[in-house]
Amino acid sequence: MLDRGERSGRLVVNTWFHVKHRHEVTALTGGAPEAARVVFGARLELAERFADLLREHGIERGLIGPRELDRLWERHLLNSAVLAELLPPNSRVLDVGSGAGLPGIPLAIARPDLTLTLLEPMARRVTWLQEVITELALTVEVVRGRAEEGPVRERLAGQDIVTARAVAPMERLAKWCLPLLRPGGRLLAMKGASAAEELERDAAAISAAGGGRGEVVSCGGGVLEVPTTVVVVKRVAATRSAAGRRRDGGRRTRKDRGR
Ligand SMILES: C[S@@+](CC[C@H](N)C(=O)[O-])C[C@H]1O[C@@H](n2cnc3c(N)ncnc32)[C@H](O)[C@@H]1O
């Protein structure tokens, strides 16, 4: 799918969303598109090394499918890194279900000011994430576990931001991720074209889990052909169980009940 054009420094690419309509992107040496320099700046080389690691080991280690090799940058690295637009400086960020390291590793590369943790339950993926972090000398913590587990909640609660890409529907993400945020913190769920429908469908569950109304926003509009669609949900209240008790151990106040 990815074939080198005749002119030097240009690539002709069939992108994932326009398979029939070929378009051109300017390529940097090493195969990264020009947009990668805008997004990763002086840390582009680290992003290129991550792309190389995924290209060399991603398929054999069950992290990406063979079709992803040709669209690593646009669909995976850049699509993930542009989420940085929504992250305030020096935020404490948790990437739930990090898998191959998306969006967590591109965010760690693009934004070294963040305090980043990657959460992943599968042992072999945790090993991969630790290897990548060592190889790229990133300051990132990796935790093995599931977002909804008690010890994980105790250890990782109070995040400013929780990210999740291709992990679960909004209903489950809200239940798993909102308790990991500080009040006022935000869940950023990377979603596809049906983001607005999903948000509407799961609105009641999101509210019950302590989330606000939620909105669909777009990131990377200036650099990506297809901007990244993100569902943003603010944690506005403590998570409530059916019995009316807060999952965080507190009692409901008159103010809570009136919400
Ligand atoms: C489809 S993969 C996506 C991985 C990565 N975010 C990406 O976009 O390439 C979903 C990941 O979520 C992890 N996962 C599933 N349930 C989870 C849970 N309850 N808590 C944390 N991670 C979970 C899986 O182990 C898997 O690595």
C-alpha cells in the first residue's frame, strides 16, 4: 500500500480512510510524514524509534495487524500524539488499556512535562511497554492491572486525565475510568465516527458513574488529514452505587442527592 514516489522526498500513500483516493504527503528521511515534525518537534527521533520498534516487532508480538504497518504514522502515532492538545501542562495522565503503547507512548514523547502511567492487564503487553520505555529512555510508569480493580483504583486514583483508545464502549469506560480521576479531571476516549451517537446512547450510565454531559471534540485538525475524534467527559461527582453509597467511601450529602 505504501509505495515510494518518483520524486525524492515524497511518498505516495493510500491512507486508511481514502483507500480509493490516493493523496500525497511530504515525507521526512526515515519515512515519517512532515506532520510528525510539527507534532513531535525536537523529539521526532524518539517517535521514529518507536515506529521502528512497532514495525519490527508489532506483528510477531500480537500488538498490531499486518495492515497497520503502512499506516503507522497517520493512524497510530500522530493520531495518538495530537491528543496532547487537550492536556494542560504538567498533568498527571493515566492511559488505560495501553496495549502497544497507544496513545501513551506518543504522548510521553510529545509531552515530557506529563507524569504518565500506562495501565495494561496483559503480561506480554506490559513486558513490551517496559521494553519500549527502557529503549527510548522515557520516564513513564507501567502498571499491570484492570482499571476497575480495587488495588488499581487505590494506587492510581486522583489523575488529572485518563485516556483510552479502543478499550471499551463509553458506558464501561465511564464506570472504569471516572473513579480514577480527581473531581474536575477529564476522561479522553478516542473514538471513531460514531462518537456522538455513543455519547448519547450511554449518557445515563456516564452520569451515574459521576460524569458530566460530555462532548465530542476534534484534535490535530491543522496537521492530520483525518483529525482525531475524542469524547471528553469531566468527572463532576463521586461514583454512586445502586444503594446510594459513594464508591469512594463517602456519604451522600443533600447537595449530591439534588444533582
Ligand atoms: C484493542 S486494545 C487497544 C490497545 C491500545 N490502546 C491501542 O489503541 O492500540 C485494548 C486494550 O485494553 C486492555 N484492556 C481491556 N480491558 C481492560 C481493563 N478493564 N482495564 C485496563 N485495560 C484493559 C487490553 O488488554 C488491550 O491491551
